[in-house]
Amino acid sequence: MQTQYYAGWDGGGTKTLCRVLYQDGAAPQPFTAGALNPNGTVAGQCEATVADLLRNMAALPGGLDACRMLCIGAAGISNPATRVHLQNALQAGGYHGPVTFTGDQQTALYGALGGPGGIVLIAGTGSICYGQSTDGREARSGGWGSLMDDEGGGFALGRDALAAVVRAEDGRIAPTVLYDAVFKALQVGTVRELIGKIYAPGFGKREVAALAPLVGAAAEQGDAAALQIVEKAGRELALLVRPVAEKLGLQSARIAFAGSVLQKCAPVRSAAQTQLQTLLPQLTLAEPQGDAAAGAVLLARCKAEK
């Protein structure tokens, strides 16, 4: 086996996945480490994650010196301070080879479609749409954070589930199965207890997003409140795609769905697909070929071979 390889990291808020591809096509088992987000993790977590990943790479045939290119994809990586932070962590961990940084939306696109010339719609905790033409032009829509945006993502679904509970409590909407489902998930018995829970320190974006699957399950039961939330999510996700497709002339290109909500919540996926068929009927929905870490490896190889 040739010892030179390309490495790709998909850095997230809870874990980071590393994939490696040797020049002869061999692909060792991927490995994971902790969070990789200098802007949103506790002090020292980013450095610990980098060190852990580099230890695994050092144990590969050829070690760290055999890495022709490392591509790191993560949210917020366009911030110059974030890149410096990661560069310092890489050097401290013993990696002195070439590295390229990119947003996780680009690695998701390359992983899903195998390269440019298409669009990826991502709905995880948040939501974003990203497209790249074959001539290198890029466009994005959404991804502006939970305070202003991220409609159709897990946080928005969870927040709307909580809103349905208090609206049902008031009698503003009809009774909903989300009421008991949220109480059970959060281990509370009254709305007063619910308020105390969600406004307590430590209950944040991740905890709200964890309620998103309750919406999908309720929608599958035909619950009116959940169906309304799902319809809204599908509409908002489809709206993310339209400006990207129009700016890049990709109205008849391929689009892939990525992120936990679109991959695991069938009602939201179906609603988004239905709305897209109305807005952009010539788009072709493609099943993702691989994950964002696979996209990072592909980008690493493209950069190294230029």
C-alpha cells in the first residue's frame, strides 16, 4: 500500500469525524473525536480534539508526514481567528503539513454529490443551503443562527413544539399530542415546571433541538399542530433553495438533502420535497453519495493535485 494519503475532518459541535484516503484508493476505518468549534466549545476542547485526531493519524501507515493534504470543514471557519486557533493546535499536535479550511456546507456538498455543479440543503440543528457551479461560483442562503434564522432545522422544530404546548395550554389551539410528548421527554408534569426547565441555565440550543423528533412522530399520527409545524418547515427549507439555484443558474441541477432533520424526519423531508417540486420542478433530488468527512477528503485530494 502506498503510504501517502489525504485526510478530511468534519468538525461539529458535538463530535468530529475523520476519513482518510490513500493514493492507491485504500480507505482505513474512520475515527472520531470530540467537538471542533473554537467559537462554541469549552476552553481547551478544540485543542484536545485536534490532538486526539492527530494521534490517530500518526498511528496510520506513513504517520503524519505521509499526509499530502488535510482538509478541515467546520462551521464558523471563515473567521480568521478561528483558522489561526486551529493552525496553532495542529502545530502543537505535531502536524506541519499542508492544510486547507472550508465551511461545512462545502464539504457536505462534495460528500453528497461528489463535486461541484449542484446544491445541498442542510437541516440539522440549524439550516442552510449551499450551491457551487462547475466554474467555481458559489452561493448560500440561510445559516444565520437561531436568533434570526435557521427555520426548518431542529432548533426551530423544537421551539415550535414548545410553543404548541403553551398555546394548547391557553386554549389558543386544539389539544395536541405534543403536549404529553414534550412533558414526557423533559420529565415535567405542568407548564410551570416546563418553563422552569427550559429557562434554567444549561438548557440551550441543543436541548431544544432534541425535541425535533417529537414533531415528526406527532405528524405521522396526524396531529394538527405537528402537521402545521412540518408544513412551515418544508416551506422555509424550500425557500432557502430558490435564491441559490437562481444565482448560479442551477434550476435543473441535482440537489441533495443532508443533516439529521432531512435524513431522519420523514414528514419534514416529504414537505420540503413537495414544496421544491412547486418552486423548482426541474431540480433532481439525489441521494447523498457520502458524508461531509468524505467531502473533506475529496476536497483535500483536489487541492493537493492542483
